[in-house]
Amino acid sequence: MILAIANQKGGVGKTTTVVNLAAALAARRKTVLVVDLDPQANATSGLGVEPKEGVSLYGALMRIADVNDFIVGTAVDRVNLIPSEVNLAGVEIELARMDDHLGGVRKVLKPVVDSKVFDYILVDCPPSLGILMSNALAAADAVLVPMQCEYYAMEGLSVILKLVERMRATGANPGLRVEGIAMTMYSHTRLADEVVAQVRDHYGDAVYKTVVPRSVRAGEAPSYGIPLVAYAPSTPVAQAYFILANEFLARQKALAGTDGKVDSIAPKSGAIA
Ligand SMILES: Nc1ncnc2c1ncn2[C@@H]1O[C@H](COP(=O)(O)OP(=O)(O)OP(=O)(O)O)[C@@H](O)[C@H]1O
Ligand SMILES: [Mg+2]
């Protein structure tokens, strides 16, 4: 399945969630492909791969080569990667020109999905409501939304959830599910507690029970080119991502018994738009 990790807000923990969730799933013996769809290439370097011009989904989208030619190994066993690089920044324009401007990413990833080599394909989205993110949402089975435990995060959340709803309503991706909302960078402050409580109140079970704590260890991890989960598995942040992976897998298992269709998540109480 394809899981897009998305939030148009910058710096909320998308990339940290992608690389650590990937490593945690790999530790559960799942085979994972990370697709770095952000020209910043943070997931690429976070997984120990140096961005290289020409090696990204850009090449597949521009039909320069087969998508499989862009898949590389990473510092983590069972985690593979389609890296990002600067060219990806220009792909927005190219995608916008295509007749099916939302379907490009879905089309190029189809052979990878069909090959069934990977249990999970995690797509790291850039922090904007641009065409790359829309393409990721159009290609995905589900979206995981990381959000920071801070005051304005709620407003950002309603924006991305509306976009998901629009993908469904317009038929761009009628089956798109919200896999879950992951609260990140939690610190023991009254404000953070209030935000967590408010988000749980509005979105109920869509919010993962696990809350990822704030820690300087998470901030320094990218410079090592290996996710925290892989090199410091006993740290609180790594532990939180292991539990998040378990919650994710449990949800997948519960869904397997259904047709995969679930109701769109609506706020439980009051509108927050
Ligand atoms: N739990 C955490 N505790 C402390 N720092 C964190 C935590 N998670 C992420 N960070 C740091 O916060 C910054 C933003 O995180 P990250 O890059 O994962 O966010 P992002 O949403 O992908 O950002 P962007 O929108 O720029 O792509 C990074 O420097 C990262 O190392
Ligand atoms: Mg990022």
C-alpha cells in the first residue's frame, strides 16, 4: 500500500516520521520503499543517501528511465529509497502541463506497486499544497498527517483534511483514507497537553495513541544519515516510533477484514474550519 506522509505546514515532523516509521516497519520484517517527493531531499540524506542529480522520481516522470532504475538501498536493511534531488523542484511545472496533472506519480509508481516487492511505500511530501503533494495524495491509499503539539497546528490540520476530502469528492482519489494523525514534538507543557486533548476531542480514534516526544536526539539524527530508530532504538523518540509502527500495523490488520472503505473523518464535535 502507498502511504503519503503529508502536512502542508513545514517542520512538523513529516520526514522524521517517514524515516523512523520506515525503519520501525523494517524491524518488524516488512519491506519498505521510501519515496522522497520533497526537493529538499531530507528523507534521502536522513537515510544515508547522498542526493544525486538525475536520481529521483523526476527521471521516471519524464520517462528518462524505468522507475525501478531509481530505487536504491539505504543505511537500513529492508528500507529502499527513491531519492530526491534538485530536479524534482522543476517537476511541478512538468506535471502541471500533463493532461492528467494529478495522476503522474500514481502512474509511475504503478509498476512498483504491482510488483508487490514492497509491503509499504511511504511517500515524504514537501511542505506545500502544490502539485507534488496533490500527486502524492492522488496516488496514495492513505495519508498519515504528523502535526506538532502547538496552537496553530489545528488550523493546519483542517486544511490538509479538507484537501483529502476534496481528493475523494472530485474523484481524483475516491478511496483515499486518513490513516491517522500523529502528534509530534510533544513537550510537557500545559499548552501541548491542551492541544493534544483538543485534537483528540475533535478527531477521536483517528489520532494515534502514541505521542512522539520532543528530544534533541531527534534533531541531531539527520546528520548521522541513519534514523534514530536504527541507531538509538532505546531513546524515547525511537520507542514512540516503534509503538506508532505497531499501531499502524494493527490498523492495517483491522482494515484487511473490511473492503478498505471507511467513512471520512469528520470532527466529532463542532467545526474548526
Ligand atoms: N520529536 C522531535 N524532537 C525534536 N526535534 C524533532 C523531532 N522530530 C523532528 N525534529 C526536528 O525538527 C525539524 C523538522 O522535522 P522534520 O524535518 O521531520 O519536519 P518536516 O515536516 O519534514 O519538515 P519540512 O516541512 O521542512 O519537510 C528537524 O530539524 C528535525 O530533526
Ligand atoms: Mg520534510
